[in-house]
Amino acid sequence: MAASSQPDPSSIQSLESELQEARAELARLAMEHQLTTESLRASEEFKSRLIACSRDCIKVLDLEGRLLFLNDGGMKELEICDLAPLLNTSWFDFWEGEDREAACEAVRSAREGGTGRFTGYFETRLSRMPRWWDVVISPIYGATGNPERLLVLSRDQVAADAYTAIARALLQEARAHA
């Protein structure tokens, strides 16, 4: 007579237990993945809001100096309504004369891994309001450790000087009454 090929009840119970543990681990991993994805989304959303609300002009250039990104605050400060025509165009074209040379030198410095800085004159696009900009350019490093893009931060120097003057006046007034 042939031997019976029925599984051993203890083997079935062991397999069912392993299957239950695997399902629990899968559920735990799915929940962990969902929490990580939500945390990443919230972090990215926060970074986007942070950049968008800055009154500084935050730009990203490629290594050749072409404009790749300008934040909403920068568009407002420069009075740029439509960024599309400016994307992938030379950022150096924003500047003239010595300011253009300073911009080129600052980009060259950042492209080589340093920090470039200059103060330059540039009028706003619509109202042609005169502005002096304090500009700082830093490399954005890629995975290889080499500069991949450039971060340009520009701040209206006239406004910064005005705020400084107001703060000094308030401080002097407070000291006078102390």
C-alpha cells in the first residue's frame, strides 16, 4: 500500500504562523512607507512655501549663468509677471557695464566652488524703480561633490539700508528715554 501524502498538522500550523507573521510585517512596512511618504511630502511643501514667501530674490542658474528658477518673492520684487520668456536665458543680461563684469566674476567664483558677491544696479521691470542689489552666489553641489548649479540670493540694498536706519533711530530714541 502506498504511503499517505497528507501534510503533517504541525507543519501546517507552522506555515500558517509564518504566513501570519509575514502579513503583519508587510502591514508594518506599508504603514512605515505611508508615514515616510507623508513626512517627505510635508517637508517638500514646507520648503516650497518657505522659498515662495521670501522677499529676497532666490534664483537658480546653470553653470553657464542661464536662469532656471526664480521664486515668487523675487518675481514680485523685480516686477516680473511672466517668468517663461526669461527661463534659460542669460542672467548676465540683467546687468550692464561694471555690474555685468562683477556678475560674471561672481558666477565664475561660485562655479569653482567659492562664493561670489557683488552689489549691482538693476531697475525693476515695470515701473523702472532704481534698485541696488546685494548679490551672493553659491554653488549647489551634485552627488559627485562638484558644483552642479548655482544659487543666487539678491536683496534690495536700499530697502535693507532703510530698515537699518530705522532700527538705529529707534535704538537711539530708546536709549535717550532710558
